[in-house]
Amino acid sequence: MNHRIGVPSSSSHHTGRSWAMHSAQPGSTSQAFQGHWSALPASPLSQIPNTPLLHPVSLPHPNATSHQSHMSYQHSSTSHSSFIVLHSLLSYGPNLRFNVTRDLAHVQLRPGCPSTMLQELAVQPPVSHMIITIPELPAWVIEVVNPRGVTVNNVLAMIRETLNQSVASHEMQRSSRAVNAAIDSSRVRSRADPREHAQGVKRVDFLGPKVFFIGLARARDGSDSWEIHFAQNV
């Protein structure tokens, strides 16, 4: 894999933090590796720290074989599950810069986070199925399935796929304020791309300017699902 150093685009509004970008490599061969572990207490996603200069990198294919390795996870012990450990790239950090309106090739990691971390299991112990709810958009659910164990890349790919689906006419039966705001977001998002404009309003447009993934947290309703959180920037 070739790594190149770059700078953030003028639209990223970043100052003083470094990231590594990973571009997709379908069908890439996975290799075993050593990563990093750290125990992090589960906590609400309430603040966004001062944000990290960007260097480019490569997402594995969504169906790439998952790897178990010594990496960073967030521990979560709840009454509805045994000890659940969430990968640090999916927990609040942020160790990951992911604009859900853009292709996964634009995902950026902090320096020191190898691209192979994206192939690692999303949670420990491994699961074949994850349900992720969207507090801002309760009508839609992100469902991630991998019989060999859900990976970080599986989760990111399904977040992107679910949120970038066009909204059906019956799904527009919401408050006029929410619909009008989504239409405005759609116009801003697609104004430079006629192909995007032709697809109309997408689910992601209902997030407004909050299009950056900032992490997962255990659902507050006592279920085994996860909640996804977004921010205007990271």
C-alpha cells in the first residue's frame, strides 16, 4: 500500500491535527498484524475535541476477512449484555474522520492508525449482526451483517450505504420544516454534481450539516443495539 502525505482541502476547515486517508482496494489480500489495545470507559458523546493536517491511505473490501488483533477498543458493560468491547475507530475519539456524504475512499485515520485496523472486528466478542439506530432519524435503521464477524469496514460501508439512499415519496411525510431543511441540504450537497442532483433528497440530507461520524454508543433503551452520532465537523 502506498501512503502519501497531503493537506486538507479548503472545505475541511482543519487546523493542527493530522489524519491518514485510506482509499478502497477491492479484493485486497488481508494480512495478520499487531495493533493497539486500550481500555476506555463508555461515555456519552457530548463534546468534540479541538480537531486534528491530513495524510491520504486504503479501505479494505467490505467482504474482506476480519482479523482479531491487539487494538484499541471501548469497553461497555451493561445489564442487557455481557462485556462488550467496541473498536476505537468506532468509538468516540475521534480516531477517524468520516464524512458520510462521501465515498469511503475519503475516510481518514490519525497517523499511527494503520489501514489494517479497518479490517479488524467491530466488537469483541465477535458478532455476525449489528443494529445501529439513528437518534435524529428514528425511521431508519442501519443493519450490518457478516457471518464471519462484523468488521469496522463493514460498519462504515453500511452507514454510508444506508444514509445515501434516496428518500421515497412516502418517507417525505414529515414535518414541513424537516422536509424543507432536507431539500435545502440536498441542493447544497448536489449543486456541483448533476448526477447527485438527479437522485433527489437522500436520507443523509435530514442530518443537515451534521455529516461527520463521531462514534457509536450503546443504546439507552436497554437493547443490544447501538446509537450512531454525528457532528458538523471533527
